Amino acid sequence: MKTSHSLQPGRLLKRDIKHLRQRYISDWTLFNQLIVASAVYVFFTNLLPGITFASDLYVLTGKQWGTIEVVFSTGLCGIIFALLSSQPLTILGVTGPFSVLAENIYSLCVGSFNWSKIPFLPFMAWSLIHAGWMHILLALINAHDWTMRYVTTFSTEVFSLLNSIIYFHKAVQELQRAHDHLSFAAFLYAIIGAIGTMLVAIFLSTAEKWKPLFHRYVRMGLAEYAAAISIIIFIGMPHIGDLASLDRSTLHVSTSFTPSSPDRSAFFVQFWHLPVGWIFAAIIPGLIITVLFFFDHEVSSIICTLDRYGTMKPSGFAWDIVLLGTTTALCGILGIPPANGLLPQAPLHSESLMHTEKEEILISVDGEEKVEYRDVRRVHEQRWSPFLHAGAILVFVSPPFQHVLGLTPTSVLAGLFMFMGEQSLSVNPILYRFFYLLTPTSELPALPADVKSYRGVQIYTIVQIVVTVVIFIVTLTKAAPAFPVLIIILVPIRLLLMNKLWDRETLRFVDAWACRKGTPEDDKDLLAGEVNEKDDPGPRLPEEAVKDV
């Protein structure tokens, strides 16, 4: 057996720093029109969901966090990662799961922790500081090697479905607040505006399939900026005709570069004023934040560098986790929500940078080697697109651009939430397997030869849906801050329990990621192969070769 080096402290970190030095200069030498277009595209796909979460955070954190805090965090952390990360394709922003976590921590501070003694921002600052050193510790002990090899698509699909449900729930919450504060006529229009924003965005997102209508660049532009176009339409519509007389609720923004809360004058938290007991108590939410961010960021980094994107340069998971821990602690001190890897935006970033290259290959013809060229699809691996998009977002902390954001009706944000939920749900395999439950057996597509029937697939899908609903219900209770832990618990459940309830072939069909090279289940296959080989009277490997396996 090969000797494992996983327990050597700092091993991955040293390797990542070496790889970063090797690739850094070349990351800045590539610049073209596609990179600019990608930066513009990612700007919209990151800023718009961010301000949507900002609207929700402003209400549910007692005005402690709002639009300017979310924009400031997204731009600042994005620039830091564009300049210093090992994998610049990863996109950072404030996520829905963290928003849910922060809102529940705030409610605990106000209710269970006694608001007069335990202020939210200092407590959250210490939670993020603790999360920061925990991230660095995970990097030092090479956590990537002995954690992510156990994560399968069972857990990631549940996490993705949970995100979709959270998006739809946030939309309902926005409309409920509109019902409480607007006249009946204005509320009816808010519903129309929300549904209209979603439907127009969905319609435009399919523009690339409209061929032969319009030039392909027009279709591409409509599809890539579907959400932005829809939002602009429904921001302007309330100012037309009789609609202008309706009262409306808009996104709250700052009129200067100051925090949203009237009680704060600067982006700095005096975190040392928190009682010592609560400083240590903040370790618990810090650990939960670490679990959420580590899982989220690692999966995001993996997805944006899949084989289909043809990445050639080395990534650096350990170094990026150190950097994430640093920015998380910095955000706590500044009193802004931390940003981490975004699951939808990271692969979208890679998709927007895909291009065709000519690859030179050697072929043998009649004993002679000849050079042949073939087209391959690859992603532009560089730092300009994340740097430009994050810089553009950071510009929106200035008062003039904050005013522009302040024109956005909250009903439009509700529509954007629904659009994000639909887009996330539409690519989740759980949805398609759910349709199998509603499809007559005779109409179902053929299964691989080694999968006996759809029964195991259907039960597997029902379990995923039930687990997701249970976790979502937990997010609505006082136990909500613990929901990232439930996501992580799914990993050993999948590997230790579900193996005994489903046959191997069915799990390979629905959860193939668990069977990739280097995983525990892959090791079991090798062991099974060795056992079968002992029963085989055929030729044996030489002893020296066996030692090297």
C-alpha cells in the first residue's frame, strides 16, 4: 500500500502556495472580449441575488445589516479572492443559507440571549472570528483530503433543493410584508409584479433556443441578462399611468457610506466589549458557520472546475480555505455579513468563459507519427473577470449607486427570489427523478442493465425529498442555527446506513459521485476485486507489483 501523507500538518497548504506562485503571472496575461462579457454577466448574477437577500436581512436583523453591508461584503471579499485565491473561478457572495442562519442568531440574541446585554453585532463578530481560526485549522490539518472524499451527490442534491425551497420561502415572506404595509390595490400589483418578474426572466432565459429568431448574439444577450432585463422592466412599470399613484415598498438603502443601522457611524464593531462568557459561547455558532462555509465553498470550487470545463491549472483548496477564514473574520470585525463560495454562480462563471481551442495531438499512420488538430472546449483560467465584476459591485456602496438600487420595489425582489428558486430547481436531478414517480412504468426510460427496477430509485428520491423538508422545517424553528450540521450528518448516513438499504448498482445509478476514484466505495470495489482474484486460478501479479498497488 502507498504511504498516506494526509496527516502531515500544512502539507496541502505548502503545495497550494507553490501552485499559486506558478500560475499567478499567467492568470493576468490573458484578457479578451469574452472575459469582459463574463465579468458583466457574473456582475448581474451576483449583485441581484445579493440585494434580494439584503432586503430580507434588513428586516430580520433589526436593520443591523442591509443593502450597503451586503454589497460591501460581496465586493470586498470578491476582490480579495480575485487577487489572492488559488482558484479565481470561484465566485463569492452572501448566500441564502447564511442569511437564514444570521436571522436566527439575531432572534436568539433578541429573545433568548437578552438584547440589552448581548448585542447582535459583537456576538456575530466573535462568531465569525472563531469561524476564521477554525477555517485556518481545517486547512492546516489537510481537511480537504479526509472530508470531501466522503461527500456524495446525495448530500449536495439535498443541499441544492433546500436552497431552492429557501428562495421560494423568501419570496413568500417579501409578499407577506407587502400585504402588511401596502394598500390592497398596491398589494395586488405587488403579486403581479413578483410573478411577472419571474415569468419574464424565465422566458428570456430560454432565448438561445429561439433559433432562427434574431441573431445568435442577440439571443445570447437576452438569455445571459434575463434577470437584469426583467428587473428593469418591472422597476419602470410602476411609474406608468395610474400605477404611479399606488403606494409601494422599495429596497432600503443608505444615503452615505455608512452602515444601515442609525446606531452605527462606521463599519467597525467594538467586539471586545462583549462579556467573556458570551465570547466563548460564540464558538458554537462559529463552528456551525465553519461547517456551512467549508462545505459550501469546497463544493463550489469543485463544481466550477469539473472535467467538462477543461481546466489545466492547479487549484488550491487549503489556501482558499485559509483566505476564506481571513475574510470571514474581517467581515465580523467590519460588522458586515461574510461572503463565501456561491454554488449557482461559480459554474455559471465557468460556463460564460468556455471557448474553443485547437489542440495538437500525435497520431500514428502506417507506422509514422503525424500531427493532427482537434477542437476542444476549455474555460479561460484568469483573474480579470472575478476582479472586474467584484470591483463593479464595490462601486455600488457609493451614495449615487445606492440610490439606483433604492428604486427597486420589494415585489421585484420577491420575483427574483422565485426566479432563482426555479433556476436552481430546474437543474436538480431530484426534480427529474420526482417526475419518474408520476410517470407510468411503461413510459419510463430504460435503466442500465445492472439496475433491476425503478423501485429503489423512487424510494431514494422520496427519502431525499423528505429529508430536505425536515431540514427546512428545522430552519423555521429555534433550532435553525444547527441546520448545517444536519447537512453534514447526511454524509455518514449515506455511506454507512444507505449502503445496507439499497443495492450497489442502484446507488451507482443515482449517486455516481460516491463511486469516483479515491472514495471509500471505490476502495471497496478494489477490495472486492482482490477477493475475486484470490478465487481466480489465472496468472498472479509479481510480488513487487502487488506492493506498489
